[in-house]
Amino acid sequence: MFNKEAALESLLFVAGDEGLNVQEITSLLEMTPLEVHHLITTMRKAYEEDQSTGITLIETRKRYQLATKKVCRYYQKICYFSLFS
């Protein structure tokens, strides 16, 4: 048996900015839509409560993706400007 949280996290990482919708996640992880919604809710809460990670799980246009927490965007900007200026 696999860890569903780890599996979804890796799928969202690979999906990047495109993210995944519930139907895609349901198909890839062989779960029901209700199970997927519960998993997403659990993961979102865990990311928000974990101060040791700069990652969060967001929903945009009914698609889910990993993103940088707002509190860490300063470092994201530093990286961007050091690479592209």
C-alpha cells in the first residue's frame, strides 16, 4: 500500500503550474472524489500548520497545485532577480 499524501504531493509537484483537477487525481490514485477532497483538505491543513515548510496547496480554476507560501515569497523574488537580472 502506498502513502496517498506522498503520492499526491509528487503528482502535484510534477504537474507544476498546470496542477491537477479532482477527476485527474481520482483516476491517477484510484480514489473516489470524496476521498480526494478529504485528502486535499488534510494536506492543505498540514501544510498551513507546518512552519518548517515554505510550500502550500492551493486551488486555482478548480485545479490543485503546490505553491510557495506568501510568507516565503520574499525569498522567491530574491532567487528570481539573482538569476534573471
